[in-house]
Amino acid sequence: MNEFVAITILAALVGAAIGASLAKTAPWKGAVAVFVGVIASGTLSYALGIENVIISVACLIIAAGITGSALKMRPPQIGHAVLGSFLAVAIVYFVVDAIRYAS
């Protein structure tokens, strides 16, 4: 299970970097914004015992937005980074499920 979490976070960071580069900003800014969002979301969920996915995703988006604006990213650039990370994680989930069911 820990490997799956690591792969998911790595996919989110790669997707955020790709999304940020498509929005014409430095890829590391998108990856940092999403990484802080993931850490904040995980910490809040663990500390408060929140198991609601919608609240966790909202926390990720808010933390990524605050971090992105601190890194001088514009809102569309933050949105591209967040959506890129969501898309990359969705692709990883589909691939992992396909591998699980194929074997």
C-alpha cells in the first residue's frame, strides 16, 4: 500500500509539472504547489480524522492555490497544475487497476 501512495504522489507531481509547463510557467512551481497541497490535505485528514474525499480535495486545491500565489503563479497556471495532477493520478489509477485485474 505504501508503494501505491508513493506512486500516486509521484504521478501528481509529474502531472502538475506538465500542467504548469503547458500554462507557460516553470514546471517546478506547479509541482511545489501541488506537493504542498498534498501534504496539507494528508495532514489535515489524518489529524482531524476526516475520511471525506471531497473535503480532502478541497483542502488540496486551497493549499495549492495559496502556495501557487505565493510563488507568483496566476490563477489559470495554478488551475493547469492542479488539473494536470488530477489527470495524472487518474491515469495511474486506471493503469494500476488494469494490471491488477489482468493478473
